[in-house]
Amino acid sequence: MSDVNSAPKLSKKRKLGKNKKKSWRVSKIEEVEDFLDDERRQILTGGLVTEKTDETLFVIDKKAKEDTPSSETKSRKSFRNRPLNCVALLQPDPHSKVVRKPDDVTFQKGKKRTQRLIERTKALTQAHLLKKQKRPVTEKLAPTGNEDLWSDDANDSSQPKAKRPKTASKKPSALSATPFPHPGTSINPAFEDHQSLLSLAHQKEVLKVKKEKKLNNSLDAKYPSSVDESTYLVEMSAGLIDDFEDESEDENDTGFISANPPVRREDRKTRKQKRMKKDLDIQVKEKLKEEVIKKRENMVLRLPSIKSEINKQERLRKEKEALKLKQQEEENSFLNDFTFEEPDLDLKLSTELTASYRELKPEGQPIVDIFKSIQRRNIVEPRVKQRMKRKYKPKVFIKKSHKTIKL
């Protein structure tokens, strides 16, 4: 058992580094804050106490001691002579900064400084206006006719130079100059990449066949260029049998007279039925008017929701416009009558793939790819190989020297 008279062991104070963030929470700073607040209060109320002399801090009492009244009478007198709370509120705060008055010297100094700045700016603007008025106006002189038209002098100010257009610095297309090739076109591609490339090529070929079939159905199928036997017989026998049959049918046919069906007596409406129908129509119209008025009143209560709907429509419209602009930048513009056609994909079938560079057969041409890229980016218009078309039939004649020869 421990001794009763022995003092308890005190816990050892932990030492923490002052440059660590952990010590910020451990060390107490209330004493430092109180000291700094006291120091600020001393500076505001006449200076630091440590810097003052003894004469300012202490006063020697040279008066004789007077008979002090009892504590009871003194407290009553101090209570009676205390300042009123309403008057104390009107007193200025000793810690606040003194407000400058218009009669103060510092206030007058600032006023004079602003006045000088205003006068200086006025003088500068006046001088600028005078300088602008004195500037000579250059008049455009009429051409005298003595100018050298073939001179290489570029300082000819008779004609204004053309301004550089704003579209000169803008790219004609947002597409990249060198698009990334499909991974299936690699020398040793993966199976999935090669199959996706083959499917793309297959889709392109299907579209081509579809277009050709559509063109054939609209032209050759409806208007064949070569005449069949059935059409030849119909064309040759036209006007021999059909005309006689048409004449006989015209004689037998009588004129068709259209007339409205007769109205029965039972179907006619009485006056009562007509009046009831009229009243019903009036009731329907009034009901429609009431519905319109009620709907209009409800629309006033729906103003917040209507506003949100309008904002949503406006946001969707802006998104649609931005998407449309992006698509227009990436699309091919119509520079001439021909449209740009994407070149065929450079691919190899599964049987043509080789693992060695020696047996590799190159596909495509770099010059053609570059030229197609320029056309795709709207720098050069799409072009088609032109064929020579003869506008007139060549004239054939026999020379005189050939005419004289007789065999």
C-alpha cells in the first residue's frame, strides 16, 4: 500500500514541436490573445503603460486628509449623482475614430486635392480638342494623268487597299487533316477489329447495290430502251380495232344526269326540332366560351410552371442549334455540282492476311488519300474525270485527187 502522506505523482508534460500542426490544437493561446487585446486597448487610450513615465502614471497627494463621510451616505450620494443611461448613449465612443468635419484642416486638404485633379483633367481635354482642330485636313486630290501606270511603286494611295476578309483565318472545315485509320487495317489486326472492318465494307456495298437497283427500277424497268415483242405488236396494231369499238360504245351510251336523292316527308324537321337544335347550339357555344375563360384563369396560376417550360424549350433549342452548327462544320459544303464520295476502304480478306512484311501487299495510294482528305475538308472542290463530248458531227468529204481515180 502506498503511503497516505506521500504526494501523488504528477503526469509529465508532453513536449511537442511548435512547428507542427498538431501543436496548434494542444497549445493554449487565450493568454496571448488577452495580452494583445490589452495592448491594443492601451494604444487606443493614450499609449502603452510600459512606455509612460512615473510622473504620468502616479501623482503625489499633497492635500490634507478630510473627514470622510460614512459609507452609507457616500453610496447614496454616488447613486444620486450617477449619469443617466439615455445621456450616456449620446456620448461619443472613445475607441472609435473621430469623424472629419468640413471645417477641419485635413478635410480641406483633401478637398483642394480633388479640385486640382478636376482642373487638370479639364485642361488636358481642352488641349486635346484644340490640337484636333488645328490638325490639317488632307483632301483627296484628283488624278492629274502624270502617274506611271507600270511603275513598281506600292505606295499608291489613289485607291484604298482591300481589307482582309474575316473568313481568311477561319478553317473551311473542323475535320482533322489526318483521320485515324480503322484498327482493322493494321498489318496484324485483332480478330474483332478485322471483322468490324469487313462489316463496314459489307454495309457500303449493300448501299451501293440498293442505289443501283433503285435507279434501275425507276428508269429501265419503267421505260425500257429495247422494244419487246408484246409491245411491238401493240404499237403496230394501234388504231385498227380499238377505234371501231370506241365509236360503237359512244353511240350506245346515254347522257348521265346526276340528281340529289328526294327528301321524304318523314325526314323533314318540325319547328320544335329546329328550335331545340338552335338552343342546343347556343348552349354548346356558351359552354365553350366558359371553358376558354376558365382555362385562361388557370393559366395565370400556372405562370411559374409555364416559365420553367419556356426555359426548358429555350435550352433545348440552343442545344439543337449548337449540334446543328457542329454538324455543319463537319459536313462537306457544296463547292460545285458534284458531291464528295468517300473512297473505298483499304482492306484485306482473311485469306490475304500475312504475318511477314516480305509477303505483304500494299493497299491504297498515299497521294490519293491526301487529295481525298483535301476534298473532304472543303479546300478543293470534288472533281470527276471529264470526257470529251463532240458537239457536232464531223464532216466527211472526198478529196479531189481521189475523185479523179477510177477503178
